Amino acid sequence: LNNMTSNLAAKLIIELISFIHNKHKIDDYAK
């Protein structure tokens, strides 16, 4: 269970970073 939770947390963090990164790219295009 602990290993599964770690993998899930890592996935969520990667998703969040990707989302923020894409949001910054969109903001740059909007300028």
C-alpha cells in the first residue's frame, strides 16, 4: 500500500508540474 501511495503521489506531482508548465506556455502565447 505504501509503495502504491508513493507512486500515486509522484503521478499527481508530475501531472501538477505538467499542468503549471502548460499554463505558463499558454500565458506566453497570450502576450
